[in-house]
Amino acid sequence: MAKKSKYISQKNNNKLQEIGRLIVTFMNRNSTKIYNYKQIADGIDYKNPRQRELVVQSLHNLLSESRIKETEKGKYIVNLNIEGTLTGTIDFNQAGNAYVRVDDMKDDVFIHSKNVKDALQGDKVLIVTYHFKGKKMEGSVLEVLERKRDEFVGTLQLINDKDFGFVVCDKKTINTDIFVPRGKLGGAENGDKVVVKMVEWRAGEKNPEGEITRVLGAPGEHETEIHSILAEYGLPYNFPEEVEKEADEIDQQIHESEVAKRRDMRKICTFTIDPKDAKDFDDALSIQKLDNGNWEIGVHIADVSHYVVPGTLLDDEAYERATSVYLVDRVVPMLPEVLSNQVCSLRPNEDKYTFSAVFELNDEAEVQNEWFGRTVIFSDRRFTYEEAQERIETKEGDLTEEILVLDRLAKILRKERINNGAITFDRSEVRFNLDENSQPIGVYFKISKDSNHLIEEFMLLANRKVSEFVSLNKKGNPTDLTFIYRIHDDPDPAKLEALRDFVGTFGYKMDLANTKKVAQSLNKLLGDVKGKGEENMIETLAMRSMSKAVYSTDPIGHYGLGFDYYSHFTSPIRRYPDLIAHRLLQHYLDGGKSPSKQDYEEKSKHCSSRERLAADAERDSIKFMQVKFMEKHLGEEFTGVISGVADFGFWVQIPENGAEGLIKLRDLTDDSYSYDAKNHLVEGGRTGNQYQLGDQVTIKVMKANLIQKQLDFKIV
């Protein structure tokens, strides 16, 4: 082998680094294989004598950096135990490139599509990192350490005149098709939507091998696509028999011996306010006037922890699910129906066990006293939000006086909360009117009114006060007791600065001096843009500047609500963290010691992960229904608003029904358009035409793809 050069210029060094990167990428394709330098040179297409000399020099550099090992003279293998390796979770984008999230690292590591090896979405991977030409850190996948999943949803494509095929996965983040050999087709026919289990991925093979475990049906059909969403996110629609059996055997009777241990509040005026189609009533409110002129308001929550106890199959299943999932046409519940809709549900005219937060409020909605503990209640009335709203607006009907008092107090609480730094994102949610076959026949928007805000404010009060009760002693100092919090970190300063600079071009100002000023500025901004052309764009960008709320044992506060301490306590029928909060609160009320924080941090992470998954599944079901609804409007024109911009096109949302479609840049034939990320727009090089986030445009519906849940629009 040629001798290493004693002096290497900077230019030459950069060249060697580039070649080194090519070598490591090539050798990583099969990290168990041993190569000689000729094989490596051929592998990176460096074949003439000068190029091979550079390869030799690069190999010396890689050896000195321990990136590779020399197994014997002139034989090399990738060093999997080298410095510069990191472990993290891989996340793919639509282009097939990926980012690896590494704990305790601020920035993700970029992985080019050619360097992802056999990694799939969500896998835990070992990567080697490098800096290339002064750019941000990049990396290559060395090894998949742990698969996130081994089952995928896709469409079977049989090869003509062959008895094997490939499953083309629905999600583009799965960057390969799965080979299914003879004998493992599971009765599936060509074109069927299926669930495929990956069983093996041999080194050097382009495709993994799998077997079909479930046939879902014909692509595009309603039940097929809904069950595809359930399978894609690993959502078990049915409960195991043994869990159902355990739930059915629960004692549903109200026993006087149990009532005697609780605060009996059955004679106090109590009612629920819920959506008209709700079946699981988590919460109820009670109200009575005290002799001193103050109001006693009880926030009563279904006592799920009385029925679902640790160590049971029922609890294990609830923890695994961690949340109920609300798809457009069905609910995937956390608890079996006998619990969620019957035993625990606070149905009218029935005695129910509850866990309550009881507050004494004066006429200014200031908390004078508080009490937490187990209770028994009797709900006198079940209101829908519409019925409660009617009483607020007309001041007529049963229990009007009680609802008006609660409404007045709630409005004071809301005003105070906003003054203390809460941010008021009041975005409407899309809902569908379905026929008897679950087909969408209409679209409407759920808009929060006073009755919604009434419930919201008292639930927020209970959640905050429970959290403060556990977390602070009577002097207001932290107790450091283990608890599960709902936390929301401060926004990313860089995103806020970008938002400030951008809205400045429209004449709006933002003060970023401190967190309270930021919150005030955001509220003013959201108020100022109401009804204006740029409302949608600025609201969208403001939302994107926010952090994501998660569960944690570390009480860093909730930025969006403006609370120092906040927990979820009010929905244990549909959220496992609330069930944990109930158990811990009772444990501390009984004088128990603080349990291990680490155990509960793991539980917090699991619940956060399941919540994200549920949100993605819900989003997919809405997209599917929107595409299904828009199928009837192919060829029709609509006025829409640009809701997102990318380097390949932009999305337009139709305000009247919430449907969103893509306009590809390649379909804009009047000019060649380029993407301006900073200003969220695309611009024509010749005409100067611009399409910017928030712009109003007229579109025609061209294509509705039910399988990809995607609409294609055309500019008119």
C-alpha cells in the first residue's frame, strides 16, 4: 500500500473527507462484510490510478479516526463501536430522507435517503455522524437496534404468472415494499388491502420478507379504509375476551357501606353538560348557595379508580391503550363499554361514585375554600351543550338560574386566566353528518360557545387546583411529591422571532421581552387578524410556533394556559393519565409516601406517545371522510385559502368544509415556480406571480384518492 502523504493541503483534506464519507456510506450497506481497497474503490466508482491513491489516503484517515477496522493486512470492515456514533429514533419525511432524534441533543441529525440502510419509521438506530463541507451534522445508519413495529398496512400486488407478490405500504414513510413469497399470502388476492408482518430482512437485500396476517378488503371501501387506519396505528377495536369478562364481573351496585366512606352529595343540584352524541359522561357539576352568600361548586369526576385497580387485566389493557380514540364514525374506547358507557358514566337519575373537587367561590369567582375526595352523587339532568346554551341566551327553561350563575363565574375565571398569560386559540373543529351507512352527507364546524367555555373553565379549575394541592404545601413551597403533570413548554424563541418578523410585513407588532408579553402579544395578534384575509395564515403560523403539550413528572408549567402547575384529572374514562392522577391524589390524602418518580416518568412517556398516535389516527379518519365527501364534487370550483407551502407545491383549504388539497408546482404551466421558505410562498421566475400562505385562490377539484386520503386541486 502506498505511503501516507506527510502534508495534505486544506483543499485536499476536504476532498479526502468527502471520499471518506462515500467509503463509509458504501461499507454501511453491508456492515458485516470485509472489503479490500479495490472493492471499496470500485464500490464508490473511483477507478483510475489517481482516484485509487485518494481512496488509500482516505482509508488511512478512517483508520486513524477508528471509523473502520483493518481485520488483516489490506482488509477492512466498518467499526460499529466507534466514537461519533449516536443512538436515537429515526423519523422519515415524504421525500424519503430522515432525521434522527437523539436524547439530550438540541438538533436532529439529518440522514440522506441513500444512508438510511434498512431503517423504518420510528426504529431505534445506531448512526455515525459527520460534518460535510461546513454544513450541519449529517449521519448514516449503521444498524437498526430495535424495530418500532413489524406489522404494516398496504396493498398486495401479485406478479403476473408468479405465485408471489409485494405489499406496497400505504404510508410513504415506509420506504420499501415488502416481498411476500408463496405460501405466505394468507388467502389475499391481487389488489387487496392487507396487514403484512415483516419476518426477515437479509443483509444486502433490497426488500424485507413478510407474511400476510389479515385481509382488510377492497381499497377505497369505507370499512376497509377505517379498519386500515385502525391497523396502521395498532388500535385494537375489540377487547380480549378475558378483559371483557373481567369488566362484566364488576359489581355495579351502590353499597351503603361504601357510601358511608364518602361525602354524600346526592341531595345537591347536579347535572352534566356534554355533546349531544356523548355516551360516556366523565364529569358533572353541582351548585348550591351557602348561608354566607358564597357558592359551593362541585366538580364531580367518574371514580374509575374504584373499579379499575392495578394488577388486573382490565388495568393492563387500559394502560396499554392509554386513551380513547375518536374516529369520525366510531370510538375506540380505553375501557370496555360496560364501564365507559354504564358503570362509570354519570348518567342522569342514577347514584354514582365520583372523585370530586369541591370549591367555595365568592361572587368574584375567588376560591375561598377547597376540598378533594371521594363522593357519591345523583345527576338530576343531562344537558347537551345546545340546551345549556339556550338557557344562557334565552334565560328560560329548567335549572336556568343555576346555569346562569355558573356561566357568570366561568366568564370571570376565563378573563382572569387570559390576564395571567393564557393564550386563546379558538379554532373550530370539523365534524361530519353521516347517514345510516356512515357516509358523509354534510360537513359542519364545532364552534365553542359560552356553554362550552362554562364546562372548560371549571374543568381547568379542578385540574389546576388538584395539581397545586399535591405539588405545594400550605406555605406555597414545592412538596416534590411524585405526580403526573400536563406540561406545555415555552415556544421556541427562533420560531417566535420568525413569526414576529413575518407579521411585521403586515403591520402587526409583537413584544417578545418575556413570556407574559409574548402571551399578551399573541392574544392581541389573534384578535387583530379576526375576519381579515391573513387570519388563517397568521393563526396557522402562531400555532406552529407553539410547543406540543405532553405528560411528565417534571412540573415545568403549562405555557398555553398560563398555569405553573397543571394536571389532567377530569376525564379518567378516556385518559389513563387522569386515572393515575386519581390514584396518586387518594394515596396522598391517605398520608402515603411519594413513590418512584422514574416509574411514573415511564408511564408519562407511554401516555404521551399513545396520545400522539391517537391524534394521527383521528386526523387520518377526518382526511378520509373529507376526500370521500369531496368525491361528489369532482370538477367543481371552490374558493380556498393557501394553508401550507412546500418546495413541490402548496395546499389549499376550502373554508366551508375544511377539505384540503394539493396543487403541485409542476402543474402550474404559466411559469417556473421556486419556493421561498422564509416568506412561506412560491414565486414565478418570469412573471413574478406569487402564491403565499393565507392567499385566497379559486380552485377546481381534479382528483380524490381515497386510499392515499389525498385531494388534487387545480388553480382556475
